[in-house]
Amino acid sequence: MSRFRRIADIVGRVLIGAGVVLLLFTAYQVWGTSIEEGHAQAALRTQLRQQSVGTGADQALATASARDALPTGPPDTAPSTPEPAEGSPVGEVRIPAIGLDQIVVEGSGEADLRKGPGHYVGTPLPGQNGNVAIAGHRTTYGHPFYSLDALKIGDPIVLTTLQGVFVYDVAKAPFVVSPTDTTVVKSAFFNMITLTTCNPRFSASTRLIVQGVLVHSRLFSAASSLPPSGSVPVSAARPSPNVLNGSLAGDSSIQVANTVGWGAALLVVGILVFVAVQRFRFNRWLVYGGGVVVALVLLWFFFGAISPLLPASF
């Protein structure tokens, strides 16, 4: 009977521990990822403002008056420029109707979307002729596109880059497509924008789509021929892997080795704490306290490594 109770006690402790880890992982996904995204956004904003000095974009990015005074001129097309390097800032996207103000990063892979909304590689840059496609998370990593479904026809989507300020108006009500439906991000013969995110919230079963058309723009003459910093030649630009793979599901970088490494470190800490408690019973709470602190630090990195291994979701 005592053996059965001991086994039941061990199983119970394991189940409680697993439940605590799951709760912590949920908290990390909702709040911890937002902290990471906030730091990345601050770095991207600083980088973009440094690049914009003397181009005309610096004032548009830095002053409230420029934010309020949207361009009303005709929708001039931005000049063709080399593509930015993946992971570098493309420009700022603002959607006043849902309170969105974030820096867009080049690339729509998992590592890119951790920094903020990501521009699909291979699609036109903001203001250029064609279909500008941008993806964003809806429930994690700052959830920039959380309220994308609230947009209405006529709501402005404002993008500011080193080339100018471009205002797109939502052209149709938000709609839903399959993750394999790439027609929404295919090229177009007119200036438009497509925003994609997961749907419904906390799920990746479908994709929510918002599309708009360019209605106003203001080009910066000092930056009209300035290529994005860290850009690559057009001839070397990569087509979007998401489109080529026939999926809007994202491009997750596999980190199995990192996950196994952090998991092994957690296991070692757990074993050391167990042995220490058995050996130094009079200091068990001190051992538990130190073990918990170390375990929480390791869990943070473990959660960060395991997230890309989960089914892709925006």
C-alpha cells in the first residue's frame, strides 16, 4: 500500500508540474512574446529613423503633425528600388481605426514576424505598382493584427517608407480564405495592399484577409531614388517562399537542437534540485527557491525555442 501511495504521489507531482508548465507557456505566448516584440519594434524604429535622416521621411516618422496631415494628392507610384535585406525595416504602418502603429519588417518567416508585421518577400514594396502583401500575428508577439476584422470599407491604411507616405483605403469587407489560398497575395495590375492574419483568434485554421487600394500618396523628392538600407539587388531578390509553397502559413525555422538543449538543461536542473533536497533536508526551501529561479530562466529560453516548432499561426 505504501508503494502504491508513493507512486501515486510521484504521478500527482508530475501532473501538477506539467500543468504549471502549460500555464506558464500560455502566459509566455500571450505576454512574454509581446515583450520580445516590443524590444524588436523599438530597435527597428530606431534603425528606420536613422536611415530616414535627410530623406523627408524623418519628419513624417517623427512628428505628430505629419501623422495627422495625411497626403491628399494623387496616388503616385513609388520608384522601383532593390528589396530590403530580410529582417530589416521596410517602413511604418498605421491603421487609425484600430490604433495600429508599427514598423514593418522585411520577410514573413517566423523569425521576422516575431519582430512585427512582415512584408512578403517578392511582393512590391509600399507605394510600388502591384499587390503589397503584409502578414502579422493576431494573438501573440504584440498581436498587431488583433482587430483586423473590425476594419470597414474606406478605413485608411497608411504606410510611410523612405520613398514617401502612401494611403490605402480598405476596398472590401474583411474576408476569410484557406491557408493554402495564395491568390490573395498574387500580383495585380494596379496599386493595392493585402493584409493577412490567422483566423479565428487563437487558431490557424483559416486566414483573415483585408485588401485596399492606393488613393493618396506623397513622394519624398530627396529619397525618390534612394534604395532601402541593407537592400539586395532586384536580380538577387528571392521570391516569397510562402507563395512558392502554396501556403500563407508562414515559414517556421526549425530549432529542434535548441529545444532539446534547453529541455535537457531543465531536466538536469530538476535532477540536481531533487538530489539536493534529499541531501540537505534542513535547507530544502532554499534549494527549492534557487531551483525555481533557475528553472524559470531556462523555461523562458525553452519556450522561445519550442514556439517555432508549433503549427504556424499568425
